Amino acid sequence: MKNRLESVKPELAALHEIVWPATAVLLAALLSLAGLGSLGAASPAQAEVLNRIVLRVNDRIATLQDYEVRRSQLVGELLQQGLSRDEQMQQMEQLGERVFSDLYEELMLLSRADQLDIRITDRQLDTVIDQMREQMGIPDRQAFRTAVEQSGLGFEEFKQQWRSQLRMREVITREVEMPIQEELKEEDLRRFYRNNPEQFRTPEKHKLREVVVLDDSELSEAERDRLARAIAEELRAGRTLDEVVPSHAEAGVTSDIIDLGWVQQSELSPELRGVVEAAAPGTVTDPVPARGGLHVCVVEDFEESTLQSFDQVADEIRRIERRRLRDERVPAYMEELEQLSYIRIDPPPGAQKFRQYRGSMTEELPELPEETETPASTGDGELSAKAEAAIRDTDEAFKEVTVEVPVGPAPEDEAAAEAGEGDEGSGGDEADEGDEAPPEEAPPGS
């Protein structure tokens, strides 16, 4: 087992070269990998092998190097998950298929994005990056940029990779979600509302403030109990927390006043939940042993559970149903796209059974800002004529694929191979081909 783990160490050295995050959590894992070093320069012979094309979808390709670097990143993420060695090795046995499956679906979606002339504006990209930054608790854009660059990845490269992620997501939005949006009628939404009323019920809430007689104070257990009861009695006699607490807090025997605000029962600890649930507004609870000490709560207000009206939740229901239908229809859409694409497959060892992992990449595509649920603009606020035509008639747009992309060996393979570069599968936005075309052609959908 140890020898097998040692064998993957050289792969970790390539982690800083490329990042394909699908969520902010993935970026956090990336940033923790900073300082692992880099691969040495490849010899000409090694470069020739790494530039071998392992996958082509229409005019986009992925090379062996694209595959290996992506696989290296996944190894690094796997080693950070705290799994046992047996679990790690089980996951590693599946890495090849998972990586190749993602590359396969990405190339199909990016090729389709090219055909639809999908572009992501800088404003849309900045919105998504800001959302990611806020979720990670990074205060400003400069700090976020610094964090990315400290991982060894250029910020512009990072943005380009996320632009690609959003382009793929926009393909799904246009060709799967937008037709669903037109299908959903108000009667469908009302039926969902009638069948799932509890999903739209607001839970009861209490407005709470409290003080805690601290377990780690110098008081004995009996003294803490007497103090907590004395505080509760003073509050019931009409004094306020602001009058009672400060002197005890200064002495280090209680916390400061804790303003919990409006809280649901599910947000309270089990010890406090039952006591607060039965309390009316104005109630001072008996001392409750919970985390940190004895809690004395003041229930300032209460709101009953209510059922939201249909008008209040119609947009939410529409989103729920749209996502459900999207998840149901994406596999069929990807199969159709596959059948109408020119595909050549030459998977490396360990990736031949990649089809059993199909669909994992599309599930992880980031959500777009609301404005991008409509067709993306060309940058100046206007749709290109090509994009408008593709949206008006998706079937015709699909037919263009079979006309424009030749079946059989492509004559440009040899010339493109001399360039020795990968396509967007390795982070770029243009598809450049490598040294050597795959020796076999796989029919669409194989």
C-alpha cells in the first residue's frame, strides 16, 4: 500500500499548473496546495508522448498531458480528504475514468458553445468570482487574487478557466433549461404547491437574548447554580439584562449579553430547544445546562408558523421544477449531442471504462447569475446573428454540426499536431491540436 501511494508523489508536483474548480470549496482545496513545486521540463521524447491526442470532439482536442495534469490535481484533492488508505486506493482506481469522462463531456459542451457563439461577459464573470470570494470569506478582490496567485496559478488563467465553466453552463441553460421554462405553466406550479405545502411553511421563531453563567469560572458548581437562579429571579422581577449582567461579566463569572435575534427551533441546541419552545413572549427561562455553562434566556418575542401564499413562492417553485426537469433531461441531451458530433477516442490505460461515470461533470457546473439565464451577449449588449439563429432553431443548429465537421480522419490533424499544444481541456479558450492524432476512430456515441 505504501509503495502505491509513493508512486503518485510525482503527480502532485503538477498541481499548480492547472486548476479546474467547480465550486468555491474546490478552490479552497487548491489554495492549500501552494508550494508543492513543479514538474521539471519534459524532454523532446516525453513532450511527444504527452502531446498525443487522446480525445477529439469536433474541432476540440485533449492531449495525454491534459489528462495527466488533471488526474494529478484530483490525486492531490483526494489525499486531502482524510480518507483511510484503503479508501484512498479505492478512489484512485477510479480516477482515470472520472478524469476522462469529465474531459469528454467538457469538450462536447465547449464545442457546442463555439457553435452557438456563446460568450461570457466580464461583468458576468466578475459576479460569479465575487460570489465565490464572499463564500470563502475573503474580504476583497485583491486579497482573492493574491490567494489564487499564491497557489501558483495566474489570475488571468484562473478567470479563463471559470469563463469556460460558465460557457458550458450556458449551453445547458439555453438548450435544456430555456425550453423547460417555456413548458412550465402556472397550473403545474400550483399543483406542486398543493402537493408540497409543508415545503413552504415558515417555522415558528423566537427572538432571544441570554446570559451564560460560565463553567470555566472560579465558582463552584453550587455557586454557579445559585448565581444563575438569582439572575433569573432579578429578570423576572423587572430588571433588564443590561442592568444585571455587566457586573457579573466584569467579574468573569458570566458571559456578556448574547443577542441571538430571531431563531428557529432547529437552530437551538437540544437542551434549549424544548425550554424555549414552550415559552411565551416576556418569559425568563430557568437556568439550562448547555454548552459553556448555565443559560438564562429572555424570550422577547414570538412568531407563529405560517404557510406562505402561492404568489410568495411561485418563483421558488419554478426554480425547483426547472432544476428537477433539467437533471432529468441533461443525460438525454448529452447523448443527442454525442450522436451529432464527430468523435475520436483513444483513452490512456486506466480510462477505458470512462462511460460509467458520465454525467458527473454536468452536475458540478456552477450556477450562473440570474442575468445569464437569458442568452449571453457578445460584450456590447447585442446578440450576434449566429447566436440568435441558433436559439431560434436548435434543431437546425444541430444539423450544422454534421455538415461542417467531416466524418473520418481530418486532414488538419497532421498540421495541427506540429503546434504541440492542447486545447481548452488544459485551460485555454482556443482548441489547438497536438503532435499525434489518435490511431483509431470511434463512431459517435461509442
